[in-house]
Amino acid sequence: MHSADIAFKELQKALLRSVVRGGATVDEDTTKPKLPARAPLPETPVYAQEDSSAPLALVIEDMPNYQELLKDLLEEMGLEVHLAKSRNEATAHIQAHRYDFITLDMMLGPDDENAQQGMYVLSLLERYQTGVPVVMITSVDFNRDDTAEFIASGAVKHVLGKPLNDKKLRALVDKYVQGARR
């Protein structure tokens, strides 16, 4: 393992410990979240320098088959892709990198019946990734009151259902990422 990889893993651990100390915790026995009303504001985010000139995407998805599908599609479109399967992994990535495109599954895990994990991640994205296009990809209808403020504010650019329509995803990447780089 390269020293940069080791340093990144240590940074992730430190960020996760910091988030837990800041009031956002998960009860390990039940995995039911205890969430603050909003994610704590960062002092000043310091984003890692990326080695690639390719646009950077974050896929926040707990199901491995959808993770791989999204990763493959985004890489085919020329994006470098980071994967997060949980709120904690997403938090570490969101605080460490500046993204060009983000996909978010609102329900992260089998115990996340009310999408509390996804709502928490949306509040982090709203603070740390201002202006970055977020596309919700979910099997549940989230055009309802609890996400309406994120959709209305523009924090969420589009909602795609499952099963995934890859043509729509490609069009969104072209519109928000490729189109912005022309």
C-alpha cells in the first residue's frame, strides 16, 4: 500500500471520529441513527488534491450491484468514481474531496426505513458540496415533503427511479458535467 493510500485511510478514520464526536452517531446494536437536526458545519473543508484530470463522481449506494452498475456507467463516460456504501463512508468522502457529480440512494441499509441516512447525507452535501449536481437514485418516491426543500433549493438536480434508466443518467452527466467542461 502506498504512503498516500495509508495517509488517506488515516484521514478517513479521523474524519469519521470527528463526525461521531460532533453528535452524529449510529447505535451499533440497532443501527438506527441518532441524527442532529442538521449536519454540523465544517470549519473550512480541505479537499484532497486529485491525481486525475477526469471529473470526479461519488456514488452513494448500499447495494453492491447498483454500486458496480453506476461505477461502470460513470467510468464509461470518463469520470473517476469513488464509492460509498454507508452514511459514514459518504461523510468521509464528502469532507475530503470536491466532486463534479454525485448519485445518492436515499435509503442506505435495510434498517433505514424512513431514509434518515439519506436525509443526513443530503444535509452534508448541501453544506460541503454546494453547487455540485446531486441525482437521487431510489426505489422509493422521494418527491414528498421531507425532501421537497432539497429538491426546491436545487441541491437535488434530478430523481431517477430503480431500475435505473442508464440513458437518463448519461443525459444528466452530459448536461451537468460534460456540458460544464466544454
